[in-house]
Amino acid sequence: MAKCTIRYWASAKEAAGTAEDTVDADTLESALEAARRLHPDDRFLRVLDASSLLVDERPVGRRARDEVTVAKGTVIEVLPPFAGG
């Protein structure tokens, strides 16, 4: 397991009540599971499920989250859908 940082933006930050968390994980999925344990309320879970994810500035897209590995110092960014023009 490696220490990685999860950064929350916009409504994800509001729902988490923090801008970032540091978690121990070896895959993106295990990092997200740690985030779910830290912030178990329904609002956060809905925002997390609807969000796009970046791992070290690279979009995850449709890749399986349990196949995306993380290492010490990895930064995961949670980008909820944005509205505006």
C-alpha cells in the first residue's frame, strides 16, 4: 500500500467537507473505497459516483478502477460535473 492524495473539487469538496484526504491504497478502487469510508454520507457517495477522475493528471476514463494502480505520491483528482457557460 502506498500513501496517495485524493483532491476534491467543487461539489465533491463541499460534500467531503475537506479539500483533500491522504489514504493508503494500491489501486484507484482501493483509494476510492478509503474515501467512501471517510465520508460515508449519501451526498458524498452520489457526487463521487458521478465524478470524472484524474490520476496524476491523466484522465481515467472508462478504465476499470481496480486496474489503475497508484504509488507513493500519486494524486487522484475528483472532478464532479460542472454547470455553467
